[in-house]
Amino acid sequence: MPNIKSAIKRVKVIETKTLKNTIRKSALKTTVKKCKEAIATGENKTDAYKAATKALDKAAAKNLMHKNTAARKKSRLAKALNAAK
């Protein structure tokens, strides 16, 4: 444990941010998973795809993931969606 006051604060801030990022990543993974399931079953494919792309864009904007990673995931979802039609 750090002794310096600013270092103690940084530890607290990092713990808080780590927790928030973990929650956001989990929600993102759930959204993408639901989209994949919707594409596989054929129910509300476009709505699920829109929600997933929106979530991926937000994650990239908040530096939760790299923008190219988000673009790759969106591209793969779109490819799966078009193949399912």
C-alpha cells in the first residue's frame, strides 16, 4: 500500500475505473452474444445487430477497446447477418 496521499488516491481511482470497465465489457459481450444468437435463430436480427453495433461504437469511443477491433467485430457480425438472409 502506498504511503503518499496522491498515490493512495490513484489506487482508489484505478480500482473504481477497473470495476466500471469490467461492467461495461461484460455488458458489451452480452450484447454481442445476444446478436449472434438472434442471427442464428432468425428472431429480431436487425434490432439485435443495431444494438450490438451501437454498443461496439460506444466501447470504441470510450477507449474500452481499440477502434479497429470494434470495426472488425461489426464487420463479422454484418457478414454473419448477410449470410443468414
